[in-house]
Amino acid sequence: MKSIVLAVALTLSGFVVGQKPEPVRFNSFDEFLVYKNFTDSLRDNFKEKNHIDSVFILLNQYRVKQGVKPVELDINLNNVANLQATYCAKNNIVTHRNNDTLNTLYQRGAQFDEYYIRAEVATMNHINALFLTKRSISSAPMYNLQYCTAHAFIMKQPEYTRCGISLVQSKTDTNKFYTIIVFAIK
């Protein structure tokens, strides 16, 4: 009985809109420790830049599956995405607005001489939900974005030729990480 209660509590604590957690049952305390060590390791060793390429590959796989051409990853656009991902992580909120100094996506792009940015998608994931939902740091954001109608629509627009990606872990809640992808037409 204790293992069922523990599994339900962990499942609920890791739930993110868009993710459909399956009930996980730990048959022993040792199994729970494997889960705990896994999530602790991911949380303590989170390296944002290690996951950009994997998210990029998954994004282009999604685009090709939707019948549109892949986009190119642009380091300059990564910097634009990083401004917003950092803002979201700092404030523990998923938003397209940035109330620090660069309020809009276009203002953030202009800071890096990027004037062809047209869209941005944003999501937040919990590290402790990855094990429970059988996802990775790279696949969890793409899963959320694909199953959000507005974000899915943006990601499959054929006129987008470049993108920038950033993943940032919150410093105040290290269980959360924020993913931003920006898209440009030229």
C-alpha cells in the first residue's frame, strides 16, 4: 500500500500539462532509490547546452513528419531564445513577455540584429517527471510542444528557415527547466 501511495504522490508532483504520466509502482524501497538517484543526477548535472542538438533533431523530425522542410539551427537565434528562457527560469513562469528590459520577441531579436524572427514557442518541464513519463530532457519539451495546438501550428510553418533553441534550469526550483525555440523566415 505504501508503494502505491508513494507512486501516486510522485506522479502528481511531477505532472506537467501536456504530459500524460502513467502510474508507476515501486515494488521496493531499492526501486524508489533508483528513481531518486536518477532524478537527483539529472537535476544536479543539468547542462543546458548538452541538449540543444537533441531538441533540434527532434524538432526537424517533427517538421519532416508534417511534410515541411527542416530548419537550420542558428547560434545567433540561440542567443535570442536564451534571453527568454533565462527570464522564464529566473521567474519560474512560462511566458512570451519579458518584463526586464526586452518585452517582446522582436525587441529581443533586434538586440542581436535579428529582424526576421516571427514566432516563439515555450514550455516548462519537471525533471522528476521524466522518469515517470518515460521521457528525456530533450524529448519532454518536444512532446509538450507537439501536443499544444498553437505551438504545433507554429513549429510546422513552412516559411520558417532558421531557429534558435535554449534550455535553462531554474536556480530557485532546480526541478524545473524551460525550453524556448524561436523561428525566423530568413
